[in-house]
Amino acid sequence: MKKIAILQSNYIPWKGYFDMIAAMDEFILYDDMQFTKNDWRNRNQIKTPQGVEWLSIPVGQNIKRRIRDVELPNSAWQVKHWKALEMNYKRAPHFSKIAEWLEPLYRQRSFTHLSEINRTFIEAICSYLDIATKISNSWDYKLPEGKTERLADLCVQAGGTEYISGPAAKDYIEESVFSERGIKLTWFDYIGYPEYPQLWGDFTHSVTILDLLFNCGKDAHRYMRHISV
């Protein structure tokens, strides 16, 4: 059995995104999809004393492009984002340890495309969490026409026998397309994560996983489901 998930890349995603990666044998970044404005592709949320705030990467106004084609106008956002993380999480118990590998990504690396940024951060976080799942890009494979057909065919090309999808896709996925190819379709469950010690007011699950890492460090796996110690 080989479990496959196919999802667009996100910027410093929430813990559920990494829980899904950890549950897979291969995780395919689906950045051949059209870029969507005001979504998770180029932004995410952090906790602050004033409440939840967005960290957004400036990518311009053009939405008629694939995620993989989104170029960055400048790198000024990198220092700005790091300063925001430092200011709001420097009191967190594990800030200094996380900063050892995270700060250089913001201060010493340069990026030209959004997909490159997202994959770099995703892989760095997976490395810290000891998630060994293979991560690939959708353009490593051939992409046929058809919304569901593409997903099913990517699974076939990757040698997958089970496709795990987020529950939001129930609105458009045609289950028969997978069954015709002998692929089992399963829905990933994000419900029931336990709360963890969190700074700044009422607890919220929807923030970037960096919030969990800064607050819990290597104990982050205790608040997720699919990461083995």
C-alpha cells in the first residue's frame, strides 16, 4: 500500500497540513493549480498580544497564473516577517532553538518564486519534526485534463494505491474516477486536536505550525496525530 496526498503549497502552514504529510508515503505539491488571492498560498496567521494577525508575502495583483509561476517583486518581506515572529514569540519556551534553523531562512536565503519559498519552509519544518515523507512537485509527473482525473492519474503515476484528501474536496471529487483505477479514496480528519500551551489570549488551532514549535519544541508531536517519536 502506498498513500498519496496532493495539495497546493502553503506558506508556513498550520499543524494539520504537516499531520497530513506525516501520514503519507508521498506528498505531492500541486502548484500547477491557479493561484488564489487571499488564500493560504502566500500568507498565514500568528498569535500576537493584539490577537491573530496575518503574515503575507507580497506577490502582486495578477491572479491569472499558476502557483508555480508566481514571482516575488522583492525580498523586503523576509526581514519584516522574521521581526514579527521574533517580537511575538521571543518569550515562547523554545524560541531560541527554533530560531537557530528558522532565522537563516528569512535572513540569509533569497527566493524568486512562491513555490520555492513554500517548499523550502515546508521541508525545513518536516526535517525538524522528523517527518520522512517523500515530497514531490506535480510537474514531476504528466498532468492530464480533468479535475479529478488529474488527481487520480497522479496517484497512478506515483504508484499510489490510496489517495487521502482533505474534507473540503468532497464538494468536487468524483469518487468513481478513483475506484475505476483501483485506488482507494480516504478523507483526512482534522477534528479533535488537543490544545497546547499558547501565548496571547484564547487558544486557536488555525495559526501557523510555527506557533506550536515555538511553544512546544520537540514535544510538538504530542499535539498531532501522525508523527511518531
